[in-house]
Amino acid sequence: MSLLRSAFPWIFFTVLVSTSWQAAAIAASVSSLVIVVQKRRAGTEWGDLILDVGTLLYFVLLAAFASASPHSSLKPYSGAGSHAFLGLVAWFSIAVRKPFTMAFAKQSTPKEIWAEPRFLKVNTTITTFWASMFIITAPLIALAYHATHKSLDASLVQLVGLAVAGLLTVRYAAHARAKGAALAAGSSAV
């Protein structure tokens, strides 16, 4: 549920951007702020809010830019900009040793495992998939729009990138769980 909630501002923006990118960015900013406040009140640590705070920062900056320049030729490239920004957020989360995927992994992982080096390693790898996908697809999204001037083409590039990162996440997480189970079985046999 937390993953869907964290994605809500992005979904909100995507749905509203065709009517007004200023209004969409402001609405996404407000929804991001609400999510951050709700999660903090629920006791979520700041380190587990890197993606949510990054989302809030992106939409606040975009709302300011869209309001200052409502007819900017950069409007159709906001998808590419969002991927580039999310890539930077993901790499930042790795640099501070709080890979953003850990916040989601904690929801399905026993608390005793959170402090294990392996948990950090697995989440660093998964966050690296996402960071790489965001950075690689950002210029591809821009090129897709620039070549065709159709937002649908750029959206398809975004969806393919998200699908690839999602598939890698699912497969690697399953591999990591199997490896962890094998290690646990081996240590209990001793």
C-alpha cells in the first residue's frame, strides 16, 4: 500500500497534466506534502522517506517553474525531467546508505533482518536497478517526444523502463530470498 501511496502524486500529475501543468504540479505538491506528513505522524523515519521527500521537492520546483513559465516549451519534457530527478534521488539514497527500496522492503521483511548487511546489499542492488533505469530512460523519453511530438510515445518509453526495473526487482528479490533461505538452512544444519 505504501508503494501505491508514494506513487499517487505521480499518478495525480499524469492524469491532470493535459489540462494544466501548473495545476497538476501544485496538486502533486500538495498530495506529496500530505503523504510526507502522514508518514511522519505514523512514525516513519526520515531515512525511509527519501523517495517521498524527493517527490515533494520535484513537484514544488516544477510548480514554481510551471507557474513562472506556463507556456514553456519544456512542458512536454516533464516526464523526462521527472525520470532524471528520480534517478538523482535514487543515487542519493544509495550514497547515504538508505536505498529508497528499503522503505518498501521493510513492509514485508521481519524487523530482525533490517540491520543485517545483506538487507542493505539487496536493497542497494535493487535501488541501483531503479536509479539506472531512471537515468537511462530520461533522455530516451525526451528523444521519443522530440522525434514524434507525441506524448504517447514518450509515455511508452516510460512504461517500458518502469516495467524493466519492476521485473528486475521482482526477479532479484526472489533470488535474494532463495539465497537467504539456503543460507539459513545451511547454518541451521551446523
